[in-house]
Amino acid sequence: MIDLRDDLPRELKVKVRSSIHDLISRYGEFYQATEGFKPDENKIVDGALKSFFDDEDGFQEWLKKQPKTNGSSPARTPPAGSAAPQS
């Protein structure tokens, strides 16, 4: 399940295919059925992108080699309730 913790949002306007938009809505229904509340679509998209970037090993290796920029972390962030990765 995607992590839907609060974080400071920044606006990003994108267009997605209608099939992806439908999946975002369906994920909201799934989350409501399993967790008892329906998150807004912004949090679903944010969580899905976070999960995608965290799972993209090539990107994570590249990111570790890059200098830090304001507010960004080069390493994966652990999901809520889990221990930080060991270095």
C-alpha cells in the first residue's frame, strides 16, 4: 500500500491518460474499503510517484551519486512505521 503521510505539497499540473485517471479513482475506492477513509487524488498520485521513484533501483543509484539539493534526500525514505535503511 502506498504511503499517504502528510508532507509539504508543491503544485504540479499534469495530464494523465483517462485509464490512469480511472485507476487513481479506483485506488481511492480500494483505500476507503481497506483503510476506512478515502484520500484525495493528490495524495494518491503523490504516494504512487514516491513508490515508483523508491522502487526504481537505477534511479536510486544515480541519485545517491548526485549532490544534495535544497530539501531533497538522495536516499530512499522508509515507509511509516519501518526502520531506516542501513548504510
